[in-house]
Amino acid sequence: MDTKTRIGIVGYGNLGKGVESAISQNDDLTLTAVFTRRNPAELKVHSGVPVLPLDDIESYVNDIDVLILCGGSKNDLPEQGPALSKLFNTVDSFDTHAKIPEYFEAVDASAKPNGKTAIISVGWDPGLFSINRLYGESILPEGATYTFWGKGLSQGHSDAVRRIKGVKGAVQYTIPVEAAVDKVRSGSQPELSTREKHTRECFVVLEEGADAAQVEQAIVTMPDYFADYDTTVNFISEAQLKEEHAAMPHGGFVIRSGKTGESNNQVMEFSLTLESNPEFTSSVLVAYARAAYKMNKNGETGARTVFDVAPGLLSPKSAHELRKELL
Amino acid sequence: MDTKTRIGIVGYGNLGKGVESAISQNDDLTLTAVFTRRNPAELKVHSGVPVLPLDDIESYVNDIDVLILCGGSKNDLPEQGPALSKLFNTVDSFDTHAKIPEYFEAVDASAKPNGKTAIISVGWDPGLFSINRLYGESILPEGATYTFWGKGLSQGHSDAVRRIKGVKGAVQYTIPVEAAVDKVRSGSQPELSTREKHTRECFVVLEEGADAAQVEQAIVTMPDYFADYDTTVNFISEAQLKEEHAAMPHGGFVIRSGKTGESNNQVMEFSLTLESNPEFTSSVLVAYARAAYKMNKNGETGARTVFDVAPGLLSPKSAHELRKELL
């Protein structure tokens, strides 16, 4: 490797820490700095790189090849994506599915006139799962696509439970229904309701004096989050929550079931089994940071998604090596 | 859809028939003609398109946007790939892994100076499996990749059995060893020998008077093909061979098992369960034919592989639709 691609991290939560760790697994990449809105003096990063105030980031345009934006989709990225892609090549994990078209346009309007490349919505869903939905329907146009999530910890649903009065702490697991998965894998293309695809399991710590029955009722009837699912609620102690539910596993499947010829069933499946959801998402972000820099050097500027990135761009290997070793 | 992309097929075996059928599943594509080295008058094609002598193909350069080469990797493609990519955009399923770099250079030398785009080695292995090996090692650089094939009918191994003296007919199935697959899925990254990964099962029809024990011995000791595997040989009647072993199922798995962070196991898996191996390969070829034409219109000429093709190019949908519907 001649020159390493220089990466900057914006935001140092679970995702930022995961990116830092993933960069250390890639010899062709190097971490330049972590940028934060917190007081940099109070932030200690594992790799020992400089921690700098986000407000000063403009001074570093010549020191960083790609910025990985590790903030949240709700409050951070809608502002940071468009602002930072004016100055840097960027990669982010914007995951509010319904707002992706709008976010794409905003980032494109920033990146393109400034000659920057910004890959948005990178991770596993949106991300690798999206790619597999696309491969599935493009290769088997007559068929049905099924996405199952879990077993895994859902941050959004855990947060929703925590907001209920009387709840001190909580985690929520999304669990695919095995019978439904098996039916899909068989090639039978079943129609499945929301309730038939996933169940939800909550582990809840109550505030002192809270009414368990009331809390349970508030959970299972919560519209959008739980009302359409079979939900189990387990009450546990604070100690149990810490000991048994601190990990962040996740995963899932994308299955495309189609027919070809007279009536042959063809099933494609992509699945993930992750012990750490944020660390895996970070690893995907880092591979796409490599691609963003290559695309920028090739003159491909503006906003992009995983659909626009040729697989070979993710690898540190040359096209010749890839053909020889992996094809 | 305004104008349909016009496809030509070269060669009308299992793969050519599968391509014809797959084109009929895609509204934005149309089949123009089938080219053959046989006597066109004797070839009846399902869709009723013109069947033309391969020798006349030069007259059709203005009538076809992409040619799909459906010949074999041993004798047909090494000649047809370089010859036809001088005149047409092409897609083929060249699958002699060891010779891919050499074949790529030969096709590139034809296609590039003539402004044509030629995507080689398209299908599922090489093809979709290769892409998943690449995604796996790029996203999880610390880990191991495992490819399992089957349960499926292997043409090469069936042919090898048929060449043995005393064998009238035969099929061979490659079967992944379930215990090995489970070990890999667990994230333990085992080292597996050839024998530990797959078993082989043969169904053989003997010539009259042939010695079963001798045939069995010839099979199980055959170097490269069977000697390194646990092989089962079943003798059956010709009627049984026709009734029970006429289908061409196949499939397999690519599993990447890696570690991130302190020591979290992350497992990515891509699998195929195919009732018709040639029809599925054909479906992949057709999606890449769409991509080849788009790339050619974008000025991307020369030889390419699946590693060079952004996923979005495989779809008839616009980039905007893809972001909205599939991301």
C-alpha cells in the first residue's frame, strides 16, 4: 500500500467507536481525527487520535479523504449530511426509509457542485439488505421478496417502551417467526401479515410502585410499535437488565422466491447473524468509505447509494487480483 | 417502457433456452433472434423468433443491442467471446475459474478498441457467489470465507462417471456436509478439509454385462473428481435414471465468518436453492445483459466482470425509483 486513505469520524457513539475499530482492521486506511460536538477534552478515544471540535472541521479539508458521519438519522444527519458533503467526501447510515429520497436530493445538491462524493444510507438495512432485494427482483422478476429482521435488539422499540410511565429500563427484541421463514424458504410465496412474520419480546424494569399490568397493557396496545404484533412482556430486575441484555445482537434475512421456465422454484437468500449490530454497520461504512474515495478520484461526484457502487470498489485489492482470487 | 433492449442468443442448449424464457419475463427486453451453428431449419425455438446461422451474424450488428453467449467454456467461449465482442456488446458465463484472467484479457482486447462492452463470467459461481465472497472479505477483513455447493447435480462429475467403461448413464450429486455448514454458521471459523465439506453421490446405469464392483472402484478412486471425497455409488435402471434424475437442481452457500471489536462474531451468508440450475444462470445473464447495454451507453467499454457492475444497473427501474422502493 502506497498512501493510506485518510478517514475522519464525526460523532463518537456506538457507531463512531465501531468505525474506529473497523479502520484498524484495514491496512489501506488510517484514522486522522474524531470530531465531536461535546467538549473534546472530555472525550478519550481508544486509538489516541486527536479529538477536535466539530465547529473547526473546515480547517481539516486537506487532511481527510473521507468523513464517516456517525450521527443519528433523526436529528444529526439531516443537518450534517448536506453541510459536510460540501467540504468532504462523506459516507453515512441515514436509515429513515421514508425520507431517503428527500435526504438524497439535499446531499446531492451540496456534494455535486463542490466536486464531492457522498454515499448515503450505508449499513445493512438500508444497505446490504437493499442490495439483495434489488438483486432478487432483477434476477427473478416473477416472484416475491420477504425481509425478516432479528432475532435482534431494536433501539427504536426499546426507546418506545422506555418512554412509558412507570418504566425504568427496557429492551425489546424482534424475533422472526420460524414457521413463516420456513414457508418462504420452501418457495411457496405465501402472503404473510405483519403478525405472522415477527413477534416482539420486551424485558422491562419497573419504577418503584409502578403497576405491572398497566405497563404491560400500554406496551401491547401501542399503535405502530406493538399493536399489530404478538408481544410478550417480561419484568426483570435492574441487575438482570445490565447482565443479560447489554449486548446488541441483530440480523435477519432477505429472501427472494421466484419462478422460472415452466414452473421451477428458485430461492435466493441473504442472511446476517450479528453479535454486534453497531460494529457490523460500522464495518460496512468503512468499506464504502474506501469506495467513496475511489469514485471521487474517478470523477463520480454527487450523492450516491449502495445501488450505485460496483462491488469491486469496496475492496483494497486491484481488479486484476479480484478476478484471479475471488471470481 | 419506450424502446426495448434487443437481445440475441448464441447457442440453443439448456442455457439458450433458459435465456429465451427469462427474456419473456422482462418487459423492457425483447429477443431478436437465435444464432446457431446447427442447421437453422432443424431448430425450432419456443418463442418463434428467427433462427439464423451463426456465420451470418455480422449482418445483424444494427439489430441487436446485446448478445448473450450461451456456449460452453471449454470449446465455444474461448473462440466466440473474443470474436463476437468485436461486433456486439456481450454477456457470457465463462466458468473455468483458472482461465478467467486470460479470457478477460482476450475479450478486453476485442471489445475495447471496438467500443463494445463485454461482461464475462456471469452466473452464480462465478457470479453471485463471487460478489458475496467479495462483500464478505471487504466488510469483515478479519475472518474466513466458506463456499459450499449443493445439493445439486454436477455436469462435470456426471460426465466423468459416464466416461468410465461399462457405464451406460449416470448422474452425480454434490452434497454439502451439514455438520460442517453448522460449524461454519456458528462463527467458529473451522479449518475444513475437502472431505469434510462435501460428499458425492452417484446414480449409475450399467452396460449389460459390466462389473458393478469394478465400476464402483473406478469411480471412488478417480483422482481430482472423487478420490478426495466420501462417494456413494448407487446402481439403478435406465428407467429410474430418466424418471428420478432428469431435473437439474443445484444451489449452495457462501458464508463469511468474521470478528469485529473486542471479539464479536459476525456471520454473513448468501444461499441459493435452485430447482433449475441452467434457468437460474440464464436469469442472471439476462439481468446483466440489461446492465451491459446501460454501461455501453455510458461509454464504459471493454471487458467487465460482475465486480464492475453497480447493482442498480441490473434493474429496469430508475435510480430514483430504486431509492424510493427498495433502499
